Amino acid sequence: MTSTIYKRHIMELYSEKPHYGELKNKTHQVKHANPICNDEIIIDLIVKNGKIADAKFHGKTCFITSVSASALLENVIGKTVGEAKKLTQKDLNKFLGIDVIPTRIKCEMMPLEAIKKLK
């Protein structure tokens, strides 16, 4: 039953794509690409008073990257950039509610690797 709940959560993230799109008044933008599959994610942030106030992603992303980005961005809003950069794959797995299979870890990590590039 637990795995069914997580599958439903992941499908909702993909179909609803919360945090998908571009921010017009972004204060930060970062890109990260996976040359193996030609995917590219672009993350826009609005940082106010030292904290992430809003976040969106866009670009050419696969299913796993899209759900990972949605879950990650939901969880970085309200954090400082420094706090967001300290997140790990273990945190992503917790946000998603699953462990991603080894062959898709690069996809899962694309949004977090982009966040880690922020200055």
C-alpha cells in the first residue's frame, strides 16, 4: 500500500508539474545539462531577504528529472540558497518517497546539481 501512495504522489507531480515554467522577475537562474541524454534543466529563483521565495524549472527534461525538480523546488522554498545547496540525494529520495533505480540517478540529481551551481 505504501508504494501505491508514493506512485500516486509521483504521478501527481508529473501531471500537475508544480513549479514548472519561467519566473519573470527571477533574481537567479542556473542551468544544468546531461550530455548523455541531451536533457537540460533551467531553474529560476526569486530570492528575497536571503531566502528562496519562489522557484520554477523549465527546459528539456525526462519524467524522473521533472518529478525530482518539482519535489526539490517545493522543498527549497523558504530555505536560504546555502541550505538548498546542502541537500543530498538522500533528501531527494525522501521528498519523492522512493529510491530511484541506479540507471536513473543522474536524471534524479539534475535539479539538485543545478541548485548546487548557484552563487
